[in-house]
Amino acid sequence: MGNEWFETVAEAQRRARKRLPRSAYSALIAGSERGITVEDNIAAYGELGFAPHVAGQPASRELATRVMGQDISLPVLISPTGVQAVHPEGEVAVARAAAARGTAMGLSSFASKAVEEVVAANPQTFFQIYWVGTRDQILQRVERARAAGAVGLIATLDWSFSHGRDWGSPTIPESVNLKAMARFAPEALRRPRWLLSFARTGKFPDLTVPNMTGLGQPAPTFFGAYGAWMQTPPPTWDDVAWLRQQWGGPFMLKGVTRVDDAQRAVDAGVSAISVSNHGGNNLDGTPATIRTLPAVAAAVGGQIEVLLDGGIRRGSDVVKALALGAKATMIGRAYLWGLAANGQAGVENVLDLLRSGIESTLLGLGRASIHDLSPDDLVIPPDFERRLGTPS
């Protein structure tokens, strides 16, 4: 990788900012309203400390685990994120990187690449779905994912359609036509490496979402699909149970932060939940996921798999989440910055950094395996955790 290698996720972010057009980078930063939740997702990890040992540490460390029926080499999975226009290969490059590092790929139904392409690049692909349209339309997308070979389904329900951001929302066109190209030309010309990477392929981001239709049907635009989502009545718990039943295989409910919701998810028959606040893009003021994780894990961790999504930037963050009850973690912005910085190799770079960080943290804690971690390995402030909801 030569001088393209970076030593921290923070450095990947700096390179992504230098490489991407302003609007594309702003879309990755995202967040909603004041950005309270985005900030807390990251800052909360800094409030947790470690209780290390100085002698007697094991000579080797085990990082492998099993999530939703899939054996993975480290407790980090790729979280599904929408239209990845930061690199020409988008989700396919991410899938290859995840496969090369032995982990699973979450593919968004709002992705820029077809599920068939992504599964071909990484057979350990979970297809993510939003509740958009009628049951028949939703089932059509589910069956397409099944036919493509997806090994699990992720239902994401945490979204409240909040648009305002105090620092300004990025300007994103409905489609990339001549008018839009002229409008965004000044931005693109200031980022020649990004522009050249797409020019070499002969195709610029078209901002369509091919997985929102049946195979072979015209793909709607991102905003067209988003508009249909806004007009769809929110799902009920009966809808969740129906979707889980229709899929019939490993099924994750993403976006859980309350203990009562976690228990309802168990009742609906899910295989796993992801403690997530949509990366701070949902309801601003929601606590950091690492704060809500312990209560959720204590309530349902013995019945289903509990994962955490939100704020992971280094291997020690992963260890903190595992010590507080998560079986594994999911990453979003971290790998997107790697993708923007250096394509597939950049995503592999991010996963390598997390792996080495997990190993070094286990060494310091004197743990031979990620499965041996517990709250005793951490220094936890008295007011750190947040219990949301009342358990039944």
C-alpha cells in the first residue's frame, strides 16, 4: 500500500476530507439537528477506562466469533450504509475488503450496487431493508436478496426523517444530469483525484438505488425511494414478526436502544439486535449506544445476539463494547473514510487497524479471548450508563 497506508481511522477521515467534494464529505459526516448524539457516540468511549495487568498475559489472543450463523475472524462487521458515491466501486469494494479480512458485509437496500454483485464479492452478505411500500413490494425485495444468496436480513427501523442540521445539510441532486453536473463542477474540479477515479470508469454516480426494485426493473432515484419511504406508514411489531417469518433465516433488528423494545424484538422472533441510533442521524438527543448497551444486553443477551453500532473508531472501542455485553460491533463512517481514502485497500486498512487494536487491548488486559471480557476489565464512571425504557 506504500504511502497510501494510514495508521488511524482519524487519518483516514482527514484524507477523505481532502479527497472528496465538499457535498460528498458532508454527507458522510451527517448527523441531525445539533449533533448531540453524533458527538456523544464518540465521546462516551473516552469516559471508559481500562484496568490492565502487567504480567502473566497469554501469548496468543482469540478474536474470532460467530454472528447470525456466520463465522467471522474478528468481532467487527460492516454496517449497511446508503449510496456509497465516494468511490467508483462503492459497496463492491467494501464487500471484497470484508471478505479479504474474514468478516461479514451489511448491504443497504439504498446501496448504489446491486445485491447480486455484492454477494458475488462476499458470500457473507446480510441484506438490509427499510419498511418502504406495501408488504408485497417489501417481500419482492426480500425474495430478490434471497435469490442472490444473502445469508441474513437486517431490518432497520430507527429513522424519524429529521432533516435540519445546524452546520448545514449537503446539497445532493435528484439525479446526475447536465444541470446537476454543471452545478457541482466547481466542487468536483477542486478534487481532481476523486473526479479522475470516476472518469476512468466512464460512469459517474447516478444516485439510483437498484435494490429497491425487482431484478431487471428500472432503479428509482435515491430521493424517489426516500419519498416513498416517507409516505409509508411506520411498521408495527406484527409487521416485524411477519417480515421475520417471511425471511425464515437469520434476522437482525437494527436501531434498538430501549430494554422494552429489545424484549419485544425477542417476542417477535429475531435472531439478533443491533443497539444503534443510526449514527446520530435519527432522533438527536438519544444517548450514545455504548451507554444504553449494558441494560439491553442484561435484559436479552441470553436469548438473542446483541451487537453495537455507533462511534467505533479504534480497536479499544470494540473491546469496551464487548466488555459491556456486545457479541460484536458494526462500523459505518470508519470504513467509508477508508473507502474514500484508498478504495478497497483503505477499507482493509481500517479493518486491520481495528484488529491490531483489539489484540493489543486484550494483551494489556491479560485476556486470551474476546469471549473472556467483562465489565471488570473497565473503569466505568458511576453515571455512565443509561437505561431506556422499563423492562416487562
